[in-house]
Amino acid sequence: MSNIPVNCFLLRYNEIGTKGKNRWQFEQKLLNNISRQLTNRNEFNYYRDQGRFALKKRDNSFFSPKEIQIATEALNRTFGLESYAPGIMTDPDSDTILELIEKHFPSAYELGKNQLLPQQDYTCRVRCRRSWKKFPYTSKEMEINIADKILPSYDDLKVNLKKAHLTIGVEIRPDIAFIHFQDYKGLGGLPVGSSDPVLCLLSGGIDSPVAAFKAMQRGSHVNSVTFESFPYTQPELIDKVAKLQNILDRYQDRPAQFYACNMAESQKMIRDKCSERFRTILYRRIMMRVSSVLAVHLKAKALLTGEAVGQVASQTLANMDTINRSTDTLVLRPLVCMDKNEVIAIAEKAGTFDVSNIQCADSCTTFAPGKPATNGNPRLLEEQETRYEASDAIIDCLKNTRLIDTHSLEETPVPELIEIYEQNFKRQWFGND
Ligand code: ATP
Ligand code: MG
């Protein structure tokens, strides 16, 4: 950022504006979520008046460089924010506004100039909004006053009202005026906690953390479960996925509940009794079912996966269909039609990519078939499931599901899961025997 002083950040949202009667709840959630990210949050509060929000110091003073950093980090991690502008709050007085603009414009000019591409025209515009009708000038007149005062000293600046490198923004309200020169994009979407919560099947791969990030962008709080196969997978796997969860939690209104399920015993049953080529699909059906039980426990309204059509053998449409039929629980697949490159770009933006890239085998590779089936139809798979004690396998997985502290890796068992399974799912999935 520049050396222009900042005593507020103007906040803009987009989508939550469409929510009609619930609007104030969305707004409150957005502001709470920003506050949660601010260290020493007691120093800050909000200007809030008729759809205009600004983050400011409680005592209205200017932000220190450290406070600017704290504020921008918080704003960059809060879903629901469309854009924000560091600005100066001042009295709604035309001379004061003009003086401040004249004083700080040179810094804004230099900053914009450094970002120009070679041979590009340097464009500028003035945007004024006046919600205080008693202010002596109209918005248009004020724009002209500002342009007349500033632009004659800068030969290389070309006015472009539609799109400009540099916008001088002024907003005049009865109690206050805001001046700003820079605009930053936020993460968009909805504030986390404004939609129903979901449960992510979080592997150590690139995709599922991105799925979690996208669901948060739609306002869902995301809890997760990871499947491991110790002693066939390494203990480091849980550490790796917990690290991913910690990164994702930076974007949430509160930390996730993070579960790990050891499915090694069921995988051995499948290895010993079922056709090799269906192993992966059978594992995945177990994962969906265990996750469905956990979702009831967590009151999550949907499961979330990082599946994308055609990416690996288990993600042919036929196999996705067969995996999907293992449960009635709604499954969200935000990456389903994305390119890997798009997914990687989001993983980089979210900050999960480097951890995902650390090599560490996961449950899917335990006893993985050399030639996995790509056309597993539901009837074939149901038949495979009669060859081993599929219900016992689910119970074994549930017994081996633990709530994990993502920092200490301390484990707590979840004995309630067996009852949830027996009451809600057992008969539906495996009949009365
Ligand atoms: P990812 O990069 O997320 O691992 P992938 O392209 O490797 O995805 P798969 O491994 O087949 O694809 O898995 C598809 C989805 O199934 C994952 O995105 C994840 O949601 C879920 N999944 C797979 N393995 C696990 C696991 N061990 N624990 C939790 N979820 C898993
Ligand atoms: Mg994977």
C-alpha cells in the first residue's frame, strides 16, 4: 500500500444485498466475521449507516502500518466482501475535502503509475456520491471541482469515466465524508455461517481443500473428515490434513471440527472378499456412508467432495453415479466441471497448494487395484457388497472415527456414531438381517 494515511476501510458487499428481509443478519455476520480476524479487535469498530460500512479505529484515529496490515489481512480472508477501499474519513466540508485530495493525490498518482503496462495510457476519473442533499455542490459539480484542481498539473493523465487506473472516490454523507484512491477486490460470495453447514471429505490432495474453500464462499461452515488406513498409511497423513484444515480455518467464522476415520479393517475385508478392480469404488462407498452418519451427528446438511469428472478412475460418470447411490445425503461437488488448472489456481489463492503437494499416500492407495474399474454400475457394486460384511465394516469405521485437535493432534472417540447409524441408516442400506 501507499503512504496515504488511512483512518477507515470502506467495505462493499454484493450478494448479501439481495437478501431482502434477512439483510441485516447477513450484514451482521459479515462484520462479525471480519472482527474475528482482527487481532486486538477491541481497538476497532464500524461506521454503519444505511448500507454504508467502514472499518475504523474506535477512537477514529489513523491506522498504524501494523494496523493497516492487520486490517487488510482480515478483509482478504472474509467471504462476503466484494471489495474494500482504504480511505480517509473527514468532515463533509468541500474545502477540507479538496485540500485532502490535493495533498495526497501525488502519492496515489505514483502508485498507479508504477502499475502501468509499457505504452499504456494512464487514465484517471473522479467519482463522487452525495447522500447529503444539503451539501452545497451536486455530485457532478464536486467531481468537476476536484478534476479542475488536480488534473491540470498532470499532463500524462487521460480522463476515462468508464474505466480508469486511478479513481478519486468521494462520498459525502451528513455526518462524514470519505475519500479514497485505491480499491481492492475481496473474496466475494457470502459470509461463512450464513448458509447451512456441510461436511467435507478432506483428503491430503489438491482438490478437496479447494472444494471446502468454495463451499465457504457460499456461506457454509465446513467441518471435515479424513480417511486413513494406519498402519498401511503413515501417521504423518493426519498431520498433513490437519495442516490443511488449519489453513482453511483462517477463512471460517470458527475452527472446524476435524475427524479422522481409520478404515484399514474394512479395506482388508474388501481385499479378501471382493473383486480387485472394484476396490476403490467400494472404499469410496464406505467413505460416503461413514460421512453421512457423521453429517447427522454434526447437523451438516450436505457432504462435500473434490470430485471432478474424469480426473481419476473413480471419477468416471458411471463410477460417480455408483458412489453417489451409496447414500441419500446430498453431496456437493463444487469442482465437478473445473479444469485442474483452475483448481490449482484456487488452491494457490487459498494457500493450501504447497501443503497438498507434500507427497503422502492416502487411503485410496491402500491395496489399490492395478486396473481399477471405470464402469462400476450400481447393481454390480451392490452385489460386491453382499460378499463381505458391509454393515460390520461401517460399524468398525465408526468405532475408529475420532475427533482430532488440529494443533495438538489429540484424539477423542465419538461413541454416539454407532447409535446414529443403527437408528437412521442401517436398515435403509443393508435391510433387516
Ligand atoms: P483430492 O485431490 O481431493 O484427493 P482426487 O482428485 O485425488 O481428489 P480422489 O482421491 O478420487 O480424487 O477423491 C475424490 C474426492 O473424494 C476427494 O476430493 C475427497 O473429497 C474424497 N476423498 C478421497 N479420498 C479421501 C480420503 N482419504 N479422506 C477423505 N476424503 C477423501
Ligand atoms: Mg486423492
